[in-house]
Amino acid sequence: MMMIINESAEYITTSFPKENSKLTVLIADDFKKSMCQLIDEKQGNLILDLASISFIDSSGFGSLIAVFTHAKNQQAHLKLCNIKPMVMSLIKITKLDQVLEIYESIDDAIKSI
């Protein structure tokens, strides 16, 4: 489901395939499982590029929080980047911007490591 864009000793960069423009109940569980599996296998920082995502519903937010919590429990970090304005406004409304690590670009997320 997730595409690995780049992988190094310090981080893995992933993104959604372009045909998935919404993180909704339809894909939230698969997303959560694949991301948690990546964290378990790689034991490192995970950068999630949300450039192709134009909408997230409550199930999508639930899966993001589950992945964030799983990463934290594994002493890893989940960093989000390239968030579209509509999605960012939903993140701010839910106050998740105070919990999640959010960056403007992949480069900014990499620099934070």
C-alpha cells in the first residue's frame, strides 16, 4: 500500500500512491498495518509525505495517531510533511498539530533528525 521513496540508516521516507488521495475508512486499517510493520522492521525514523492526500476522515486520523503511538513506543519518530492546506486545517482543528511532528518538506523533516 505505501510506497517507500527513500531509505537510509537514519530514516525511511514513504508516501501514498497517487491514486489514493484520501485517507479514509476505506484504507485506514491497511495504512496503519503497513506503517506499523515498517516501523517494526526498520526500527527508525519514518517520514510520511502527504503530498497526494487531499482529505482525511476520522478513521484516517485514528490510524495516524495509532502509527504515531506505535512509533513512539518503539523509540522511533513519525514525521509528516507536504500537507495540503485543507488537510492542515483539519489537523489544526483537531489540535493534532500540537502532537504530531509536521514539516513543510521532506528536506525539512530530514534536517530535523
